Amino acid sequence: MPLLQTQIPVPAETTCGSLLQELQRIWDELGEGDHERDKMLLQLEQECLDVYRRKVDQASKHKASLHQALADAEAEATDIISALGEHSLFTRPVGTLKEKMSAISPTLEDLRHKKKERVKELSDVQLQIVRICGEIAGNVQLSNSVTIPQVDKQDLSLKRLGELKSELQELQKEKALRLQKVCDHVHLVHDLSAVMSCDFQKTIIEVHPSLDDSSSSQPKSISNDTLARLAGCVHSLKQEKQQRLQKLQDMGSTMVELWNLMDTPVEEQKPFDHVTCLISASVDKVSGRGSLALDVIKQAEIGVERLDALKASKMKELVLKKQNELEEIYLAVHMDVDSDSARQILISLIESGSVDLSELLSGMDDQIAKAKEQAQSRKEILEKVEKWSFAIEEENWLEEYERDQNRYSAGRGAHKNLKRAEKARILVSKIPSLVETLTTKIKAWEEEKGFPFLYDKAPLLETLEEYTILRQDREEEKRRSREQKRLQEQFATEQEALFGSKPSPMRPLYLKKPLGHNVSGGTANGTPTNRRLPVGGARSAVKDGRKESGRGGSGIGIPVNYVALSKDDCNSHNTSTVASP
């Protein structure tokens, strides 16, 4: 019994000893015999043994279960670590079984969580791979309804996850490229349809219904078949665009040609600006909405037909206009042309109908181009001829001005004439160099072209030579006139010295010209009109000078009153009567 008391702790209030004492007291009161008391005590001891045995069995079972649970936990941890591909070694816990279980439980929970996350991650990656593969294969419906693929739980390593992610990235790149190709093709189809006014939605749905943006119920198809059909659609539309553009360009060129032939007003051309602007455009540059629509082509066809109908009726008028243009070019550069004969020949050809009017116009365009080229080659010489003609005009004006005895009077505009005279003398002094330069250029032109330079049917070089000879003669006559004047003044001075100062009975020869008459047809105060003399006038002057030099009279070869005053003579003249400006 003492052993029982020591092995079974009881509270102080109710211990085994107190209970035995209570039981002894009860037995004493009952009068139980020793035998009965020993029997009951033996029974109590047996019952206590049974309780201990049960407790030991339970403890043994619990220990075994703890051992099994610990072994299972360690095995599970080892399997998870192996599946996850962890390189760290699993450290077995030490201590009692409960301490070991308490130590391994958090580690196991953490490994289970990592396993769950890894499985989910692998499952998501595999699911995306399957879906993208389905889209590339063209099984769009299958890719949308695909079930979550099974994950190999024996291999949950990062290496496996990395491999799947790499595969997924490649597939995503492939999908992105395919989707970009699809979008590019769809965009091209849209642009081409807009340019040609085609039904874009109908065209794109025929390729694949998912390509229609208005239908967002399913993703765009990126299969090989869809890409091939899209490429074929784009190629077909591009060919159609090229054909329509070529047709419009041909009709636009025809329109421009007919407009040019018939001098069509700009107002009548404007309705077809959208056609003519495509003549030189490349197929890639044509992007305007409806630029190549069938309605535009039909409108252009009608316009060409109408112009063709007008072409024949206006061709004769155009030919004559070309002839007028050619004649104007020749006349503008003083080239000889037989206008009447050329017009008669053209009219005969047109009326006979034996010549293609288009070829005739083309030939006339070539003639006009050659005439313009020839006129351009004569331009520099003609500009110098113009300067020469103006210099001759100023020279004639200066001679008439210097013969005018009233040029220094205080009349209105006298100061303007003085200024013009100064400029004229400078210009006249340049005539020899101008003639020399002009002669050199004409000779070079004739050597290059191989025929003489004609000016109003006459060789211009001969005219220059005649003018040069006449100018030399006139300069010689002026020199003689100045010498005669000097001798007259010397004689008058000698007479004055011998007989004294008295009026000369003879009137000076250079004052013989009347005051109210002007040789050049100018005003009464001696101011000649400012008129330009053509080169033909210069040739006339050359001929008149030759005739005058052959006449009799003073022996000088020019009229007596044609005495030119030099600049020194003008400066020596009494200027007291000149009015200030």
C-alpha cells in the first residue's frame, strides 16, 4: 500500500491514505473481517495494476504513434525537399519525441506551403503553354476550355520551373510576333479597303471571324492558316490597287494630254484634280480614302470619252495656235518666217485628213522647242543689239540737241536735257566697244551655227560693218567741221585786229537752223522726242549717210548746218542765259 501511495499522487484533501483510513473506519463500523478486508484490498491492488497497465499501453501506443508521425514527417520533408530540388540538407531534430515533433512541424508546414506555391506556379505556366499552343494550332475554342494540366509532383524544382518559363516566353514571343503580323495585315487590309472603297468588315470576316474588331467575344486567330489567308488577301488587294492606279494614271495622262492639246481652261480641269494628282504617284504613296474607288474610275472614263469627242473638233484650232506661237517666237527675236505659206500648208494637211493630228502637233511642239532654243541662243546678241540701237538713238538725239542754238535758253525742261546730254555723251563714247563686242559675239555665233545671223532678213554683221564705216566717215567730217570753224574764228579774229570790232556781215553757218523747227520732230523749244530707233532704222541711216556723202555742196559730205559741238564747245559757251533747275 505504501507503494500505491507513492506512485499515485492525489490531492492533499483526497489522498489514497486518507481514503484507506476512511475505508478502514467504514469497515470497522461494518465489522468486516480481515479476510474480507484483505480480499478487497487485493481487488483494489489488482484494479490499480490494470489501470497502470492500460496507461502503460496507452503510453506505448502514443510513443509508437509519435515515432511513426515523426518518421512520416521526416520522410515527407525529405520528399518535398527532393521534389523542390533544394540543396540544403534536412537537419533532424534532437530531444524527446514531443520536442522533435514540435521542432519539425513548422519546417514541414513551411515545406508544404512552398510545395503548394510551386505546384500552383507550375500549373499556371503549363496552362498558359497549353493555351498558346492551342491558339497557334488554330484551336481557339480548345485553348479557351482547356483543363488545368497535371503537374509532376516528383519534379517541382526551380530548374523545371525555369524550363517551363523559358518555353512559355518563347511561345509568348511567337504569339506576339504572330499577333503583330495579324494586326499589320488587318491594318493593311483596312487601308487598302479605304483607298478602294471596299467593304473592310466583309473582307476581314471572310478571312476569319475573330479578326473583326466589333466581335470581341474571342481573341484574334494567330494560326498559320489565318496568317496565310491574310497574306493572300493583302496580296490580292495590292494587285487590285496597282491595277486601279495604273488605269487612273493612264486616263489622267490622257486627260492632261488632251487638255494641253485643246487649251482647256483650269476651271474645267479642277473636277479631275484628284485623278491628275495620281499620275506620278507611286502605289505606296496613294493613301487617300476613296482615291481608287470604282466611282472615281468611272468618272475618269466618262471624262476621257468626252475629251476624245472634243479633240477632233478643236484640233485644227490648236494647230493654228501652235503656228501662232511659233511665229511669235520668231518675230520676237527678229527671225524671218513665211507665215502665210506655212498656214496654208497646215490648213491643207488638216482638211485632207491624210496626217495624224497628234503627230502633227507633236512635230510642231518640236519646232517650237527648237525655235525657243534658237531664240535663247540669240538672246545675248539681241540684248546687245538693243543696247546698240538705244545708243544710236541717243547719238542721233545728241547731234540734234547740239545743233539746237536754243538749248541753253532758260526754257522749261532745259536742265533735264542737259542731264540727258551728259548721259548720252557717256553712252555714245561706249558705242565703239559695244559694236566691237557685238561683232565678236556674232562671229562666234555664226561659226558655231554655220549660217549667218539674220536680223529682219538682213545679215546683222554686214549692218554693223556698214555702220562702223559710216561712223568713221562722220567722225572725219566732224573733225573737218571743227577745223573749218577754227579757221573761220581765226579769220574773224584777224579781221577784228585789222579793222576793229564790228558786226560780221555773214551769219555764222551753225546758226542757220530756224528756232521753231526740229529735225527730229521734237518740240519748238528744241527738245527732241524720246523715241527708240530699231536696227532697221540704223541700216536706213547707214544708207542715207552714204547717199549724203556722195552729194555736192560744202565738200564735207554732210549738210552745212549739221555741225556737232564737242563737250568743250558746250562748256565754253556763254551759260549766263541758262535757267537754274
